[in-house]
Amino acid sequence: MPGQHINDHQMRLYMRLRLTEPVTAAAAKAAISVASAYRIESDGSARRPASYPFGSRWRSNTHRSKPYRPTPDSERRESLAIVRDRWLRALRTLLQAPTLGRSAHQ
């Protein structure tokens, strides 16, 4: 099924069915996708998913860049200045707005 990890039972069932069935039929009977079946075939090992070491090629994050990049001080100062100016402009607008439905002397 898409979006689900292959469990040990599915792997054992697929490997057992693969001895007598074609890849597509064995994959369908084991409830895994054909793409996963071909990946298992190309991997060449009959290890179960639980026995894969941490950081194996199936769950590696080596292709991703670092998600956090420290912001330089100059960029941080610029963005803080922009936020400060927006807040001051909004505050001035609120202070200059007339009161709604009330007189100023009540």
C-alpha cells in the first residue's frame, strides 16, 4: 500500500511467493507495490526491514541540505527594523483614529 512501510510479514510472504510467482503477482499477494518489489529484487539481499541498520539507503537524509542556516546580523537588523517601522506606523494610525461613536469628553 502506498505511504506504508513494508513490515516483516509482508517481506517474508513476498520472498516465499517469489519462488513460484512472477514479481507482479507476488507483490500483489504480499500487499506491496510493484516498485517496492523491484527495489527488493535489485537490492539483492533478503533481509527483513527490521534488520536494516539505522541510516540505510532507504531512509537516508544525505540528499538534503542543512535545514538551518544562521542569519547574518545585518539581515537580522534589517528585518527587525522593517518590523519595528510597521508596528510604529500601525500604532500612529490607531492613535490618530477618531473614537467610534463616543465623544472625547465623556
